[in-house]
Amino acid sequence: MKKIFFIILSCFIMLNFASCAGIFDTPASLMSTPKGSGDLVEIEEILESSHSGFEFSYPTGGEYRNAVMIKDFDSDGNREAIAFYQTTENTSITIHFCVLDKKNDEWKIKFDSALSGIGIDRVETADICADKSNEILVGCKLNNTTEQELNIYKMDKKGVQLLTQERYTDFCVCDLGASDKEQIAIFKLGSQSAVASQETDNSAIKNTASAKLISFSYQNDSIPFALGSANFDTNVISFSKIAVAPISNNQNGIFVDANIGEDSMITEVFYYDQTIKALFYDKRNNSTKLTERYSLIESRDINSDGKIEIPKTYLCNGYNEEMEYSDRVYFTEWYSLENKKLQKRVASGFLNGNDNYFISTPDSWLGNVTAKKNSDSRERIICEWDFTNQTFGDEIFRIKVFYKSDYSSEDDFIKIASDEEDVYTVKINKKYQGKYKVKVDDIKKQFVLI
């Protein structure tokens, strides 16, 4: 029954999605175009006949969510297949990384290796050896909740070889200018430990969480070597987002948003200058105070200039830190790096992370204009702050997001933007005559989808 279902589904995919890399792909993870669904059927049959308790295993993170990837990885003119699967013997589950070659119209197993761990975290490909072939980076989930294992495989005429294994909490492929090859940045967290308290007989939990960045390049013999390491703020407890972007005209950096508390965050920027360096880290107190903020607003390219800006956030009037984080509204300023210094403010205004938009505002609005939120109706109401009564004042305008199927152009809400699913609208309070009065055209210029 399983085979029949598999073949029917394969045919359906072949007819409707001829450009797909395989039936195990999500749209974001397409890598190549198999010549037919027979490739996938044959690969499954080979693996299933070779192992008892066979079941495909899927990466749970990253761009590629394939169980099977088909591509010319080693640039020899022929396609190879990479398959991730698990086998069960008694109650023991083993995760496998398998490479298959197709010769004389027949797939054959070229390499099969058992991986450490309980599943596939993520898979990436990159030419880290600069030999015009893709190395395969396989992250494996371990029982440890903070550390995972990165396996880096090289595929060439000699076969498939494991270049290195590294423990990580997160990683990224980057080009920091450290060599003529791409590098790999490895991020790791520390752990909490109990230390004896001098005041009491009880143990106090000291947060020793830290992270080191290690970048790798490769010599001609494909032996990895470390290019250096750097420390994080010791209060870091998790990583939120990692992105590579320019920090100057000729240099890239790695922007890491990291949580240092339940509702607080820092941004650290790592770059290469003879070794890996952390731009904002203060080794005198082992912290990153310059970008610390009591919100979970991440850095991003807020003005579409190809650079990443770092936020500085303020609680809007009408809100306090005792409120649930989801109920708060922040006013956000965005700063870009100029000559490795955080000094140029490029935008300020209100960010709606739930509906993914930003409204830029004049500087004079900070402290004088606030916002009310209604997540259920997907509305943000921008209004004056009534300093006399210490409450929300007159409404200036409101932004409302509709599902496309629910929006009618006859509504009082005027369309200012849209995407595949939503329509973003504004409704101006025509009765408002204060000094922060705006027009629809003003909002259109100030509104940005993120």
C-alpha cells in the first residue's frame, strides 16, 4: 500500500510541479530538477531493501527541508543524490547520511554513514574549499538541548570524506574576507552552574552562558583550521537571528541578535581583522551594553538599503514593563553602522512584528505620540498622548490589516499596501486637527512592509 501511494504521489508531483527537486521538498528548498519521479522511487526502493525499519528523515530547520536532494554536487557533470533516513533496530534509532551515484541509468549507494544524534537539524551546501564543488553541511540534533553537531562532508573524484565535526548551537556560512574561500561561523552557548552563596547555605544559580565564534577556512588539502574566536556577553541565553551583511564598503559582518532575558536582547556584530572580533563586546565587564534593549525587536534592513540597522527601543506612553510583553507597544529608532560605529539614525517609528510592517514618523513624535494595539482585529491606533490626564488622547489615524478575502474597497479603510495574503489599510481621523495631522499619501510614504 505504501508503494502504491508513493508512486501515485510521485506521478502527481511530476505532472504538476515539474521543476521540483523531489517529492520531499518544500517550495523554499528546491535545489534541482530530477528527470522523473522514477529517480525517487528507485532511491527509496534501494534504501528500503538495504535496511530494515527504513524511514526517511527530514531536516526541521534551515532553507532545505529535503529528505532527498538531487544535484551535481561535485561538478563532474553527473548528478548525485543525498538521502537522509533513519533505521530502527529493536528500540534503537540510527540516523543515516547517504550518497548515491547514477551510472548506466541505475542508482547505487556510494557512501553511507551513521550520524550521531536523534535527527537532522538543518542542511546547507557551500563551496568552502573553493574548488567549484559543494561541500555538504549536516547539522544533527543531539540529546543535549543547547548543543548540536555539525558534520562537514566533501565530495570529489576520490569519494566522500568527512572534513570535520563541530559542536554548535547555531552556525552560518559567510565571507568575512578572512581568505579567498567562504568561512563557517560556529556559535555556541555556555551553561548555567550552581555556585555556593556566601550569605546563605543555599546554592545560587550563576548564569555562565557565553558564546564563542570560530571561523573556518580550508587549505589545499582540505584540512580545517580555526581563524580565531571571540566572546559574547556572558548573559546570553539563546540566539534569535543570525544574518550576514555589510558593515563597511568593503567588509561584511555577522549580525547576531541574542536574548539575554525573557524580554531583553542585544545585537553583536562579528567581523574579521587578523582574527574574529566582536564589535560591541566590552571585555572589562564581559557585556554588550551599547545595543542592549528591553524588547525582543530584532535588527533588520529597515530601509531596504542592503544594510542591517540595529534598533533602540522605548516603551510608548501608556505602557510599562509590568505588562505582558505581548501587550506592550514600542517606539523604535534604527541605527546603521558607519566605519564600525553605531552613529547614524536612519529611521524611527512604530514596528508591528505580528503583521510585519513599519511606520516611520518624524522625530517630534517621540514621547508625544503613542499607539494602541488590538491584535484580534489587527489594528494599530496612532494617537496623541494626553499629558494632562496621563492617558491616550485624540486618534490621528489607524492601520488595519485585512485578509484579502475580507477586504472591500468600499470600506472606510484605504488600501496602502498588499502582499500575497493581506491588504494593509489606513483610516484617517477626519475630526483630528492637531499638529500631528497626516494625509493618506503621507502614510503611504511612511509605510514599509518588512
